[in-house]
Amino acid sequence: MQHFKHTDLYNFTYNVFRKIGCPNNDAELAAEVLLKADLRGVDSHGVARLTGYVRLWEKKRINVKPAIQIVHETPSTAVIDGDEGLGLVVAPFAMKVAMEKASSAGTGWVSVRNSNHFGIAGYHAMMGLEKDMIGLAMTNASPLVAPTFATERLLGTNPIAVAIPANQQPPFVADFATTTVANGKLEILQRKQEKAPLGWVQNAQGQPSENPGELSEGGALLPLGSDRVHGSHKGYCLGSIVDIFSAIFSGANYGPWVPPFVSFLPLVKDPVGEGIGHFLGAMRVDAFRPADEFKKHMDQWIQRFRSADTVDHQEKVQIPGDPEREMESIRSKEGIPILEPVVKDLRGLAEKFSIPFIK
Amino acid sequence: MQHFKHTDLYNFTYNVFRKIGCPNNDAELAAEVLLKADLRGVDSHGVARLTGYVRLWEKKRINVKPAIQIVHETPSTAVIDGDEGLGLVVAPFAMKVAMEKASSAGTGWVSVRNSNHFGIAGYHAMMGLEKDMIGLAMTNASPLVAPTFATERLLGTNPIAVAIPANQQPPFVADFATTTVANGKLEILQRKQEKAPLGWVQNAQGQPSENPGELSEGGALLPLGSDRVHGSHKGYCLGSIVDIFSAIFSGANYGPWVPPFVSFLPLVKDPVGEGIGHFLGAMRVDAFRPADEFKKHMDQWIQRFRSADTVDHQEKVQIPGDPEREMESIRSKEGIPILEPVVKDLRGLAEKFSIPFIK
């Protein structure tokens, strides 16, 4: 495991996006969004995916000079066509539209079609915090999840992020897949050759499994709740709502029709829409209540939860966003650890595009 | 277990609400919302709670002639003060405001303070379906749930309902507590003297428990996900978001300060707001896309999921709302089964208010 400085990884990533043809501003933004994942400890969504984006570009599934446009709108809503652009660029564009709507109408809600993987949902949700706006971000994704009772993979890990400003306290930032675990955790177990806990995956026949490689053998991730007795139908509801808001509002593909992120899987033959879909929301806090009152009560909420009595007095109750913020603070100073296979991939990109790799 | 006709239970419930002083329209609405729970099979939220509302009224914690008013608004948002009215009446008022906002601004979002238990969230979310609106309804509730790692009860079961219209297919109606199970399921196990599955509750020390009576001994319900390994921090996030949107937007009580529904528990001494809070939302489908296109794709989504391959080909994949709709169809014809203790409670109300009980 090598450690890299954030700025070095950022510059390298920026150079790769420039080399595939992204305009300067887009390359900066895409690199920023991707690196935010590494900084916050969501390693599966950071530079580890850079080669994946490049491969999609090679397959002509990413348009590096998209004409992103609003195709429909009302005072508080819009639908955006991402023109096959990088989700890393399309989603912040859409979030800005949501925030403009919120400025005038109190809230703004934007559904996006014809996009691609948008990185970590939390980045987009957090965009409104400085303006005292609550941000929401969701996206659908490659089908890997079986609804309760199903053996088929019909939903993606369909994450939801919600960022809420406070005053003295850091913001509340929830950002989670609507499955028991994100796919990245299975990949880590596979690498370590360890078993997965029961309740994370099922095999191709829909039976409980401890094999972290089950996805490559026709198995599926399980919705949050794991099984019917523990509420997996609720996780399935959440993933479905994300799918519908992201894709049926906008005209993107949904359910099993969502195009895979990995370039080696073929696109479905009978698409029901264009690309993948996102849903972004912004709510001005003072559309409900003076911002200082709201944030004062958020401080009180956060303090009360953080100081709750805990099991064995060992673990503290964490506020959503705490672990990622602590990680960001550490990695900003100490650098970002990158696994050997990922370093190798990045070196490959350096060669491919004749750009210097990080010294 | 006796069976009662829906209309008989409705008329009786209406009479009780009239007797405690509700105006005619409010008594009709409150009875309709309450009975909707019984029809849809959510027995814990129907007439079984009628005595609970009456006891709150006796404690002067419900104002039967509330002056419900909008205290703040923007084109797409409003905050409503429920004036200590029945949640069964305050929430539909708020949902109507959300729908009016949606008519003009595309979407409408209403946070409510100074209210009470609002019955099933699904009733309110479904109000917009006929107008091709998606409805959302959430509420906070008496603290019974321990966040991940905590031994204290800081959140309610904080349900989320989302209703989405389709065309040929019945609507998608998700309505679920953000816990592994709703409290009602524990009460059923207690009555049957059966154990609870692990992952539903913890004891007062925060240890796993199979005792369905754990709540009366200082234990707590668990957030959806059950434990940290299976994603309980995600259920805790969801419950927290419901709490914040319902109460910190509006100025209601939140977290451990939410007043208990049961009248025998005292109110907290240092309230941070007024009453309990709700959050209602309405989104016009055609604020995003022509309604017929949207609904055609919802039909396709629903059909694809409903026809998915299943484990052992036994259970079918259910669409959110399927079980409740089937129950409503059966109970509308065959009557509503009411448990003996509830029948006894209702007879008690008949005596108290000198109204005839159902023959």
C-alpha cells in the first residue's frame, strides 16, 4: 500500500481527464469529485475507478464535451439531459440548477437522464451547505441487488445522500447505499480471502451465502434489512424509490435496464431510456424557518445524540458524516493510501497517455 | 376475534370524535384516516388507538377545535402550526397545502409542528395520487429506538411513506417504519407469548434480546439493519432525517424530547419545540415529464418487478402497497377482525359517551 499526496493524485487525475478530451473546467471538477471520495475514505468510488471511466470513454459510452441541457422545468423542478457526459460533471451541473430553483422557489428538484456514474452522492448533497441549503442526491446504478423474494438482480445499490447544515457543529451528512453493504466491502473481503457475514449476499438460487465473490457467480447483493424478517422489503422500497425518482422522472434507464458501469459487460438490447439517472434536491433552510434558529436546533440535536449513553461505554454514537470527516482530516495531512493493483492501473494510464506518473 | 363491518366501525369512531367535540368535518376525516389503517391491515394504527386519542384529550393534550395555520411559506414550502389538533386532521390539512404548492410550483413541501399522532403515513401520501402527484409523508414519534451503539432511546419509529401513481397497474405505495419492525409486531408476540427474532430489540444494556416485552424494561427497538454489520447506521440515518425534516424545519420537539403518545407517560420537562412534527410532500408528475409517459413507464417498472424469478418459485416479488391493497379488498367485503381487548376498549368508550355500540 503506497501513500500519495492529495494534490499529486488530483493533478494526475486532472491530466487524465484532460487527455481524454475534457475541457479544463470539467477536468478540474471531475478530478475534485473523484478525489473527494478518496479523501473521505470511500476508496471504491475514487481514483480506483479512473480506469473504469477511461474504458467507458474508449467504448464511446462517455461524451467528454457534452451539451448538458434543461429539457423541462417548473419553478421548483427541472429535467436535465446529460448528453452522455461524465456523471462527475453532469451531477454538479444539475445540483446547481436545483440550488437556483431553491433560491427562488424555496426548494429545487432535478431529475437527470443520459448520465453516467456520478462518484460519491455525498459530494453533490454537500454543495448546498455553504448557502444554508439542505442537499439531497440519489442515483440509480448497475443492477446487482435482488428485491425481497427474487433471485434476479433488478436494482443497483442506489445510494441516498442528505446533507444538513448546523452552526457550531459540523454538518449532518448521511451517504449510504440502500443495500446492507456497498459492493466495495465485498471486493475487500475477496482480496483478503475472507468470508462475508450472512445477510450481505445471496447465491444465484436466492439462498444465503458467505461467499464474497457471489456476484460473479450470478448471486446478488441484499437490500438493507438483509431478509424479510429483518425488513429487507424496506431496503427494497428505498432502492426502488431512488430508481423511480432518478429514471422514471427523467427518462433514463431503470431497474434491470440500467447500463453497467464496467465496460466489459454489454449494454442491454432493449433500453427503456437514456443512460443512467440521478435525482438531486436542494431545500433552503430559511424556506421553513430562519436559518440561525434551524442551525441552533441542529447543534442541539447533534450534541444530544453524540453524548448519548453507549453500549459498554466503548463506541461513541456517531453523527452521520463523522467518520468521513475524520478520515478527510487525516488523509489531507497524511496522504491517501492506494492499493497496489490500483497504483498499477494508474501507472498504466500514465503510459497510455504519456503523462508523468506521480514521483 | 370478532369481525365488524367497516361502515359500523366508521360510524362508531365518528360518533366518538363528535362526542369529544370535533366539528363534523374533522370527525369524518379523523374516522376515515383511522379506519383506513384497519382496512389496510395496519391494525396497530386503527381503532385500536381510539382510546389512546380519547385519553390524550382527557389530559388536555388534544385540541378538538384547532386553528390550524400556515406560519411561514415560500412558493414551494410552508410551515404549519397544528394548534395541538388531532394529527389525523392536521396532516391532511398540511398535505392539501403541499398539493396546492405543487399545483403552482411543481412541488410542495410542508413541515408541521404542534401536532399529534397522524395515523398511517400511507393515507396522507396517497392523497395526491388522483391528481397524478407523488405524495410523501413522514412523522416523528415517541422515542423508542436506540441509534447504533447507543443504549438510550432517542428516535421514534419515524415512518416514511411514498405513493407513486401508475396507469394500468395499481399505484406504488411504500409505507414503513425506519426500524427493523414496527412496535405493533412486538405487541402481537407478547400477546402470543412468543419470542422475538434477534435483531428486533435490544435490552437496557444494549445487548441483543429475544424478549418482545423489552421496551417496558428499558430496552429499545433497533434501526432498520439491526446491527452495525448489517447496516443499522443506515436505518439510524433514515430515522434521523425524518426527525429533522419533521421537527427542526417546523419547530416541533425532536429526538428524546418528542412527547409520548401514551397518556400515562409524563411530558418531558424541557421541551425544545411544540408537540410532534410531520413532513409532507407533493410532486406533480408532469413537473418532470408528461403524466401519461411517466405512468406508462411505471406500469413497465411494476410489471418487470412483479414477474421476476423468485426463490423456490413460491413467493412472488411484491410491489410496495400490494399486501395492503389486497387486505383492503378483503376487509371491505368480509369485515375487519378486532381483537377482544380492543372490542372491550371500544365498548368502554360507548358507555363513557352514552353512544350505542355496534350490534
